[in-house]
Amino acid sequence: MDGKEICCSCKKMTVRSEEEQKKLIHRLKRIEGQVKGICGMVERNAYCTDILMQSAAVNAAINAFNKELIGNHIKGCVARDLRQGKEEVVDELITALQKLMK
């Protein structure tokens, strides 16, 4: 993918402001760096609990990303669709939240 393609399973798109997109991408790049750091730790045979602490930090970072994205989704996409009478967006949100909370 060159960054402009859309995954084949995606049916909808969300147009984000430049600021929102930058914030989300910045978070993801930091998470990517953390994961690469963990990979390096494994390659260097770092102590297990040290790796686990870094893994916990990645989980926290992903949770923070998800919270920000879900907040943006509710304020933007969900609110817009509800105003347009598209109440199925509530079921979609519930399904997404259930998957996040597994």
C-alpha cells in the first residue's frame, strides 16, 4: 500500500482535519517506535520483565490512541449520522466498543 489505498474490507471513509490526522499519526509513529524498541530488546536478550514493562507501555499507548479515535468518532461521525437519521451507527459503535473491550 502506498498510503493512499483503502483496505478492501473498509466500506466507509472518514475525512479528518489536518490537525486530527497529524495527532493520530504522531501517536501511531510513537507506538511503532516503542514496538521496534521491544523487538530490539528481544534481539539483545533483554530481561523478560524489562520487555514486559515496555509491552505494557505499548498497550497503554494503544489504549490512549483508541480513546482519542473513539472520541473523535463519536463527536464527528456518530453525531453526524444521528442528525441524518442513520441510527444504525449506534449498533456499529456498540460493536466496535465490544471488540475493543475484549
